[in-house]
Amino acid sequence: MRTLYKYLVRLHPPAFRREFAAEMLWIFDEAAESEGALSLCFDGFVSLARQWVLRSGSWKLAVAGMGACVQITAGGLIFLLLGQARGGAELQTHHASGVALSGLMRLIVWLVGAIVLMVIGASLWVRSFIARRMERAPGRYSLT
Amino acid sequence: MNEDPDPFLPLSPAALHILLCLAGDARHGYGIMQEVARQSDGRYKPGPGTLYDNLRKLMSQGMVEEDRRRSGDDDPRRRYYRLTSFGRRVLAADVERLKSVVREANLRLRGPHPRRA
């Protein structure tokens, strides 16, 4: 059970882990018998979720990603619906232009998806870069 | 450092208990957990995760600070925390707020019972 708790503590965000991991493990060693190792592990699990989801700001990234997906989907659907309503007959008569339209649509979706992925990747890289710099020179940089 | 306690009120139950624990003397994390359980007659027992999340917030707000003094036979993993003068003022302001809540509650609960419609 201690190993499980140790891994739970290790999975916390680096800043929190550096500051409190040793103490949390010490408390586990002291309190496992009186408080119950299972309840301490449960607390560690809740803490892990709290630190990553609420405190580290990762939820902002997730919300931004979801927002981007919703926008892309809605935009694509509107584009298709408008295209069908406006030029359904025209598309039927000019099948070649319909194929071109769906190809263009696919290209746009791929491009936007690639941009979203690049933004997410760059954000994660910048965060890890700042975290590394913070380790070298604490106090000069702040993630919050 | 913000000197006005009002923006920090009302304190969350966990923050109130932690500040109350530290009002007397510097304590380590496990000591705070035990004292909170004692204060609340065992009804509220914050785990280490909850405790350190709150301690971190209180430290960033300047209400709690680390006490570097330690005795020779202490476990090196132990860290002691103490209340700052600002933390003491925030605690006092929240206790005053709670007093007025209790006064109001007493007045209303002692008054005539509501009639049934």
C-alpha cells in the first residue's frame, strides 16, 4: 500500500511534489496504522486529481481543445448544410465540383486539426521548458 | 503583501481549522492533522493531500510561513509551519464574522416557532 501511495505522490505536478512529497510520505508512515492506509491512498488519489485538474491549469488546455473541436465540427456542419441548401441541384449537375468541395472541406479540417495539435504541443513544450528553467533558477519563473 | 483581510473572508472550513491550529504554536503537517481532528471532535479529518493543498494556498497568500527552527532529533522530512501576523489578523476577522453569524442564529432560533399553514 505504501508503494501505491508513493506512486500517487510521485504523479503529482512537479512543483507540488518538490514541496510536499517527502512530508506526505512521512505522514503516511506515521498515520497508516491509525488513519488506515486505504483512506490515505484515497486522499492521495483525490489530491492527485485536484492538483492536476484544478490547480495546474491543465483544465484550461482541455477546455480549449474541446472548444476548438466543437468549433471545427459546427463550422464544418454549417458549411456542408449551406452548401447543400444553396447549390444542391448545382452540385448534382456538376458532380466534379462537389468532389472538389468535399476535398477542400477535408483539407480545411486537416489543416485546422494540425494547427490545434501544434498549439497543444507547443503549450506543453513551453510548460516543460519553464518547469526545467524553474528547477535551475527557482524564483525567476512562475507557472501560475 | 495585501494587508486587508476582507478579500480573504470567509475562510473555507479547512483553512479556518488550519489557521486555528497554528494560532498557538508552530506545528508540522501531521501535528496539524491531529489537532484539526481534536478541535472538531473527530468530525473533520483532512488527509495529507487536502492539508498541503490548503497550506500551499495559505503560504502563497502570506498567512502561513515555514518555521525553520527544528530540534535535533526531528525527522528531516518534517517541516514546521506557523501563522504570520497577517494570518492572525485574517483569522481574527473571520472569528468576528462567525461570532455575528452565531449571534444572529441564536436570535432567530430563540424567537417564536414558525406556525403551520
